[in-house]
Amino acid sequence: MSFLKTNAKIIVPVGILVGVLAIGSGVLGYQINSDKIANNVIVADVDLSKLTKEQATIKLNKNEKFKKIILKHRKLKWDVDPGSLNLKIDFDKTVEDAYMVNRNGSIFSNMYKTMKADFGSKSIIPLVMTYDKDKLNKKLIDIKAELDSPVKNATMEYKDEKTVVVPDEPGRTMNVLDSAKKVDTSLKKDKFTIDLAVKLKEAKFKVVDLKGIDSLLASYSTSFGGMQGRDYNIKKSAEDSGGIVLKPGDEFSFNGLTGDKTIANGYKYAPVIESGKLVLGCGGGVCQTSSTIFNTALLSGMEITNRRNHTIPSDYVSLGRDATVYDGNPGQDFKFKNPFKNNIYLKNFVYEGKVYSQIYGSKKDMQNIEISTQMLGSRGAGSKTIQDPTLPAGRKVIEKYSRPGYTVVTYRIYKDKSGKTIKTEKIGISSYPAQMGIVRVGSKPAAPKPKAVPSTPRVVPQQTPPPSSQAQGQ
């Protein structure tokens, strides 16, 4: 008894602690031996605390989150039916894993896990699931076809006599392999809304680059059609040479923007003018694009710095209003400068059999311009006749058609609002050489006629008639 009195200050706290531990152990043991899932057990953000296995399975089955997979990129999204991927979630096995959180270790380990859970420690249990990866890849390929988009530079349109800025859009390219990895990783983390792996390419020209450009200064178009390769080259060269902003003093270079007109650069074979003749060459048709831009540049007041006419008159623009281009060193380029104090924007496009070129700029730089050409002279070349011993005498074959030559001067006329001429500018002289025709005339001697051979008359022997029946009967 004296021992208890002497050590009362120690025995009482220890007794209390033992009692608390006993009670606590009893509570923890009760939880472990119950049919309920421990506190703070989470499956795919669904709290299964204190639920029986049956209740937990029902709760998970009813959750709409597992009814679809959402694949997305920014504001774009695709709802995917899990069944289309053969995705199967084993809720029974998942709930069993949740139930065993505080029951799969030693007695002390289980009690410790239960106590931690009671004090707020969360246990995240992954869903037990399987899916068909081949079907996922097929679905991602389908989405890629919808999602991928080329970069779109900011551009301008002229509608209802108003200039409208069309915003830029980044180009999008979805990586199927990386997207499949992201889906797999996300599903393993029980996430059903997944961002796809998409690479963005920012636009070269954005809305801010078109600031201050508010008016259509000039527009020009020419018609084409009928030859697949040529039509393609016109469209490609229009795209390659347009969609650019020129600051004050900047120079436009057609060849600099299109690059060499080669198969490697995406151009095709079509008729081209070479040494005054039409021959098949790569890039045929691009001169129609450069000539169309030349007319727009003239009408908008651009400073023409490099231009040359064709050797053969074009059928898509008038004499003196064409601009030839070809590759090589030095080659022939078409160039002009922005002479204004404000930016300009060049836009080219193809629509319904026509190639259009437009130049936008500040309203302050709008001018009233007309283009005039004057014929300085024309000359015929005639035809040259050549005797051809390989042709029958008298037969004629045109080897080369004759073509007249022309010399034309081009003027740019500036007028005020009332239409009165205030300035005339000489752009240049265009010379189209005449072409002499060549006619081959046959001189091959006629072959002698063979002599006639007299025919020998045929002698037919006379036949003796048979005796009459009367004579035979006598």
C-alpha cells in the first residue's frame, strides 16, 4: 500500500494511458473487424468511407464519371464511349482493394493504418480496369484527322465595301503516340478527362501586325483554267507570295518568296516561255501570278523596282502589263517597294477560276490611279519558205507560225477625286519581238510510173457436142 502511495504520481498517468490505449485498441479493432471500409478511402475522387462493399460497388456503378472518356484540346473535345475501347472496370475487385486497405497487414500495422485514416490520412485506391489499346489508337487517328489544322496567318477581307481583319489561328498537329501514352497514364490515375498531345505552330502574322491597315488600296484579277499542272502552279505561287506585311521601304520579291520553281519545292510541269518558244518546264503558270500582282502594285501606288515583259504577248493581261519571272543566276525577278509611311498587306488567293491579288493599307494612302498603255509600233515578220526534199513535191508544212512584234509604253496616271489628271508616270517600255514563220515545201521528185505490160490473149479449145438421143436410139 505504501508503494502505491509513494508512486501515485506515476501510476495514475500510466493507468490512464493504458486505459486509453485499451479503449483505443478496442475501437480500432472494432473498425478492422467490421464490414465497413475505413475512413478516407478514395476511388477516382469518390469517397467510400464507412460503406459496406455492396454499398461501395453500387455507388461506383452509379457514378456518371465512368460512363464516358473526354479527350480534349483547349475548347475542342470528343466524348468517347468506353465500350468503343472495350474498357472494362472491375468494380468488385476495386472495392475489395479499398476494403483491404487496413486489413492486409499485421494487427499492429492494420491498427496504425486505421488510426491514420481516422485522423484524416487519405488512401487513394486505383480502379481496376482493362481496355483495347489498338482501338484507342484507331480512335486517336480519327480525332487527329479532325483536329489537325494548318497555321492561319491574320488576314484581311473586303466585304460590303468594308475592310475586315480575320484573326490568326495557330497550326495544330496531334501526336497519336504521345496522346495514347497520356490516355494510358491518365486512366491509371482514374482521370477520364484527358488533354491530348498537340503541337502548336504560331502564326507568322498576327492581328497586331495589321494594326493601322484599314483600307483596300487596290485589287486585280486574271482568269485561268484548263491545264492541271499550270492551274496548280498558279495557286501555289499565289499562296507562297502572299500573306505578307511590308513596312515602309520594305521590298517585295516574288522569287524570294516562292523560291525556285522545282519539283522539290512542290511545283509541277506546265508550258513555259523559253527563248521565245513555249516549252514544257517546271513552274509553268507562275508568271500569271506575278503579272496579276504587278497590276495590283501599279494600281495601289507601289514603287516598281524590277520588272520585265515576256517575249511572247500573254493572253491573260494586255501588252505592257505583264511581268515575267524565272529562276537562275541572275534569273528574272519581279520586285516592288512600299513607298508609304504606313504598312501595307499583300493578299493573293484563287477563287472560281481566277487568281486575285489585293493590297491593303492605310486610308491615308489611298490614291486614284489608272493604267494606260500606248502602242509605239508594230511589225510583221513574214514567213520564210524552205525546200524540203523529204516531202512530196507541192506539199506544204508550217514549221513555225509567224508572229508580229510590238513595242508598248506603260503609264501610271494619278487623278484627283474629280477625275482630273494630276501626275503621269512612265513605268517602262515593253518590247515583244516579231517571229518569222517557217514553211517547208516539198521538193521530192515524184517516183516514175511503171511501164504497162501487154496482156497475152487466152485461147479456149472448142468442145464437140455429144450425139443426140435420137441417133443413140437408132
